Amino acid sequence: MKETNPDFNQDNSRRRFFKLLGGGLIAASSWPLAARQAFGQKTGLQEKEQVPPLPRAAGSIEPDDAKFWSFVREQFPITKNNSLIYMNNGTMGPSPYYIQWMFFTKEQEVNFTGAYGGHDMARARVAEFINCDEKEVVLTHNVTEGINIIAQGLKLKKGDEVIITNHEHAGNAIPWYTRARRDRVVVKVAPLGRDAAETLSNIERAITKKTRIIAVPHMTCTNGQILPAKEIVELGHRKKILVMLDGAHPPGMFKVDVRDLGCDFYATCGHKFLLGPKGTGFLYVKQEVFDRVEPIMTGGGSDSGWDYKKGLHGWNSTAHRYDYGTQSLALYYGLAACFDFVNGIGVDNITKRDKALAGKFLQGLQEIPQVEILTPLEEKSRCALTGFRLKNMPFDKFQNWLMEKYRIRIRGVGEGGLNSLRVTTHIYNTFEEVDLLLEAIREAARK
């Protein structure tokens, strides 16, 4: 559905809004000095408009480039919290000043001008980032919403089978079990292997003539295992099976190209490694399979037309058929700001930094006898998330002790009875913080 607010002009609205800024509704002192410097060209805003800086990498940046990564770290308010070392980006990614600025100023602008819309812009930015057509993009509020659009809308009948893994987040397990309860489809669970080849083999063994969709994580939330997604898609398609990827973590951590992956559906969110506003997400639906997923939640824009005599004429010819209801312009612009921030640093540079931090942590864990490592050691099967257990201490006890004594926040993993721990190291973390965490684990291992 097109943005049709006749009174809203982005440039005029922006000028009016910055007069409001000058009137003191948003205090300049609320931003650190560095965050009030202009970056200029990306948005066309001037220094007086107090835009936080946008890190820009001129090509390849080494993961140990202290000057560059210190500048990146300075963009995150959470690093100013002296009572916390945050290593749980896999649950909630703290937004940098720039993304917060875009969201908050747009929210103020909406309430000053009555502006709305933004969805066409947001779809175009998503499509550019994951390499698809904007007609294949659904704007959602989180990963789970995107998964439910597929799980509840996919045309399945009694006895049809769905394959998931034994390392699912509730957001990709419960929707399929809900569908199973309602329509008596069958959910089959394939165990993950120690490496990509074993995982692929396990999924292949779970396939039968009744398998209709493989719905698995691109990267697990439990131990950070990256699945061989492209090979899983190829396997499924050879057998005429649809493939959906739960992509909660990869976007913003490493490159996601849905055309290259070949998947039919990809559900993700803005609030993890994209570091965006909470309540943002998007779903990719391949154009060729639109007619295999019936819209469940519908509203203005889902349709190709309707009236009181004939009722619904049909569905929108694009993936917008799965959109419904009013959403937030400020959230859309906050999501777009994520792509500015991530692209400014460079996805490949982020991947290298994340792998270096996690690699140092993994190497340190291997030297502690009381630790059981759950993340694959295989290079291509891991990145920024690391899972492990302490053999001599319950996971929840260690998690609480770590927070109380060292003020380090990580995540306990109770899913599937794993009873383990997960550490996320991202671009605002430092090698010194990794060393401190390892020191804490060594201390706990001696207890």
C-alpha cells in the first residue's frame, strides 16, 4: 500500500522539526560531545542538527585495530554503564546513539507533524540489505511474528510433516506445535551434528515423502551453531520441500543474501545484531511461493480491493498481503538507520571482529578442564555466539554469581534441557572484557 499522506513532505517536515529541536524539546546536552558531531553526507543534515556520528570504514579493517573499534565502542551508551559488561547481544542488541537518535527524533516528528508512512522506504532498505525484491518483504515486529505468518498460513493438511531441530528457540518451535495441535500435522525433530556435514545428514534422514517444509535456524540461539543453510535449501528443493530459515541472529553479524541462500522464507528482527529499535523485524517470502501461504492476520493493504457487495476481491499481488494495521514510522526509520550503521562499518569487518572476540574466548575455554564446549570448533559453523557448560556448577547459579561479582551479563540456556550458558561478543565488546570473563570462569571452575 502506497504512502498517501498528502500533507506530509519529508524535507519540509524535517525543517519544521529541527526548529522544534532548537526550542529545547530535545536537549543537546543529552548527547555526548562526540555524538553531536555531524556526519553530513548520508542524511544531508548539518552540524547544528546534532546528528550522532556514523562510523565509516574505508575498506578492510583488522579486528585488532584499536583506534577504529574504540571509536565504534564510543557510539554505544551501554559501554558508559560502569556497573555492567554486556555480553548478551544475542538476546537484545543495545542501540548506538545514531540509531536511537533517528528513532527518537522521528517519534518526536510524528507527534509534531502528524506524519505517517515510511513502509515503502523501509521495505526498499530491507530488500537492498538482504538482496531481494521489495515486493518480497513483509514488515513485522519480531522474528516470531514472521515465523507465525508462515507456520499458520502455509497450506498443510493432516499428516503433512515439518522438520525442526533440537536447538530451536520457542519462537520457531511453538508456532509449529500450535499448527500440529490445530491441524494434526506432524513435527519431526532432527538433532544437530558436531559439524555442518553431520547436521545436513541428520536433516536428510528426517525427510520422508510427507515432508512439506524444513524450518530450522540459520544460527542457533542455544550454542551459536551456524547451520549449512545453502546446502539444506538445496537438499529440500531437490525433494520439492520448502525451506524456512529462522534468521534471528545473522543479519548484522555476517552477510545474509537470500538470493544466494535460495530459501523460500527468511524471518528476522532488528533488535539483535542489527542493533535496532525493539519491535522491528522483517520476513522474506519468495515471490514464487506467495500462493502457498494464506494470509492469516489481514487488514488495509493485504487486499487487491474490497467492497460491501462483493467483499474481498483478492489478495495484494505482493508479500504486502501479509501486512496489516498501522505501524510506527519512527520504528521504520530506526530500522533503516540500522543498515546505515552496519554498512558504515562494513558487514565483513563486523564478522571479522566478532569472530576474533569469540575465537579468543573459545580458545580460553579450551584451556579450562571444568568446561564443556557446546559450540562447534569448525570455523564455518560459528561466529559471535559461544555455548558452554561448567561441569562443577549449575548454569543458573553461575549466571547469577557472574552478574553479582563481576557485573557481566550473559544468558542461561534452559531450552531443550540444555542447562548451559551462552556468551555473545559483539563489536562494542573488547578483548580485555573477554579476558575478564575467562578469569571469572577459571575462578568458578576452581570452586
